[in-house]
Amino acid sequence: MPKGARAGIVLAAALLLAAVSAGAFAPTAAADPDAAALDAFLARHDSPMTGTGATFIREGLRHGVDPVFLVAIAGAESSFGRFLYSRGGDQCTYNAFNWFYGPTRPESDFASWDEAIARVAAGLAGGLYHGAGLFSVDAIAPRYCPEGTAPWVANVKAFMGELGGDWTDTRVAPVAAPEPVVPAEAPGTVELDGSVKLDDGDREVGQRIYAWFTLTNRGGRPVDLEGVRLVVHGPGGLPRDLVSDQPLPLAPGQSLEVSTSWPLDLAGRWQGWIEVTRDGTPSLVGDGQAFSFEVRLPEDHMLHRWEQRDAMLAGTL
């Protein structure tokens, strides 16, 4: 940063520099980062970055950079985001670290504090700093802040000291992002699409009825059906089952259209349901009864029966 723009920081750092030189802020073992502690620290400094403590922790650990060091840089460069670099009214938005990457300094904007923290953490872990063997604040400072280096070092060390950081080594063991949890595939599940459809023909004895339906594998794995049965019960429970024993593999999402027909030879209530066989075991498809309807005798048959009844009654008179 130009000397004129850094003058306020140089003056503010004079007392801190003296304190560090006297050993008032000796390095301590790096404490485990704590987002709440970082946010409390930022709040004490009236920082607009308050609330990003978790981001400092996450990005620091992800890239192997001490989160306390990241916070301290923001303090030394911009008083924790309070005074952002600007020139001619063009401000480096969210660039609390004066991390200049654009063609000009004012063009080095970030979209948010979170983005700025993430980019700087990645940069410090890269080839210019940690990747080049520069780990201590003293080793990093001349490259990060070639102008006003001594006050910058003093400020960074002071802030790190307040937070329990170790300025002799700004690294931490990187913590890899957790592996995404891949949900287990749902087992193959055969379901009835809609309902069993019946034709609109006459429901009379002597007629034939047609039925069709669609089965779909709604699970995440293939299903090997060993058979499909349309269980049909006529009046009095008389079975008229219709069976297909042909192997029927169904891939996930695949549908199977089934159609069949049977003669109506008894008057009364007919009902039925669907079963599929897997691994030698039949199972019901759907909630239970798939269809139900009434079958009547033909009108001419009913008329003939009434004529017979009338004749029998007349013979008794």
C-alpha cells in the first residue's frame, strides 16, 4: 500500500511495536480456533466483519492457515474491514486484507467477506507464502507488506497475541472438507400407477371383461419379477386368477403394462387385486382391493325366468 495511505497505521502501531520489542506479547501455543471468540474479538473492534468467525475457522483449517493469523492481517491492513482501500472514490469492496489481485488496486473487489477470507487463506497457503517455505510472521511480512513492514509485523503479532496465536508458525494442520454423504439407493419397489382400468362393456353373464394396469419400479435398484398375478374372485369367492410366470426384469423407473380379460359366467359381485412374485414370495401391490363390480343376468334371461315363474304360479291356481 502507498506510504501515504498507510500513515495512520504506522502512527497507531508505534506503541504496539515497543510492547512487542519488550516481550509483552510473547508467542504462545496456538489455541484451538473458536468462532465465537473470533466474533467477540471483532465486535470489540467495531468490525463490520463481526459474524464471520465461522468463516475464518472454516477457510483457515481448510487451507492449513491459522485463522488467528487471517484475523490479524485484516486488523493490520484495514482495522478489521473498517477502512477499505479506495482511490478516486473507487473502493476495494470487502477487501479487508488489501489482497490486490486485479489490474489496478481498486479493481481488487470481493463479493463478500466470506469470499475475501477464502481467497486470502488459499493465497497464503499457495506458492508465494507457505508453499515457498515462509511460515512465520517475520518471514511473510516483507513479501506481503513491503511498505511499512515493521509496523505491520507489530500489529499482526499484537493481534495474534491477544487471540493466543503463534506468530512463529502461521500454519495449522489442514482439515479436509467432509466427504459428501451419498444416500443409499432405495431398494426396488413395484407400485401400481393409478388404478386397474376396466372396459365399459356390459357387465352381464356371458360377456367378456377386459382389464389393464401399469406397474412401475419406483425404487433405486432393478427388480426381477418372477411373475404377475391378477387375483380375480367371482361370486362366492370362486377363483378366476390370471397368472403370468414369465420373468420380468424392471430397471429403476421402468414401467410394465399388463392387459388381460376373462369371461363373466356368474351373476353377482366380482373383485380382485394384484400380486407380484419376487424371490419365490408373492406380495400385494397397492393398498388391497384393486377393483370391484357387479355382474347381472342378461335381460332376456331375466324375462325368461319371470315367464317360467308366472307359468308355475298359473299351474297352481
